[in-house]
Amino acid sequence: MEARATTFGEFVRGKRENIRLPLRKAAAEAGIDPGNLSRYERGALPAPQDQSVLSRLAAALRLEKGSEEYRAFLDLAALSAGRIPPDLAADPDLVARLPILFRVARKGKITRETLLALAKKIRGA
């Protein structure tokens, strides 16, 4: 389920349920309040942005650092707060080209199919 998640909360809940980790135990392992974990999962709170909190939560969810799942987790956390993922934001060439993507997207010239084809090309690169 978490592989298809489109939000941080969906990802976290899906992964936690997939590994059969109760919410309170996951929160305890990550060193966060269970109420906040529940709010993250429901989308009532944006994902934490503190890297130490994200690292602890990733460890509780048994996410292997550097794995595709781990990167998806971090990407969804950044997007939840309306941010560009830090590794992408650190690439000045990519950041310089983002306004082009934004302009095209605003004009409605990017269809779902186009985005999926682009994502497939990027993954293959």
C-alpha cells in the first residue's frame, strides 16, 4: 500500500500496518507523541521536517536508508510542508529549470499521462 501512497500520512500508515506495528509502539520507537503520529497519518499535521525525527520514524518503520522507499518517505515529508525535497533543492541546475515546469503546469499543458511518461523516463535514467 505505501508504495502507492500519495501523501506522507498514507505512506506512514500503510508501511506501519504492513509491518504490523501498532501506532503507539511505532511512536515510542520513533520517540514521538502517539497523538502526533496519528495526526501525521490522518493528514491533520504536515510531516515533521526535523531530520532527526524523520530518521527515527524511518527506523521505526524499518525503512533502509538510501532505499527507494526511504527516498519516497523523505520526498512525501518535504511535499507535505510544501517544500522541494532537500536533495533536489541542492541541485542548482534543476532548481533553475523548475519555473519552466511550473509555467507549463499552470497552463494546463501537462496531462496525467504526460507526467506518468516523464516519471517513467526519469526512473529509467
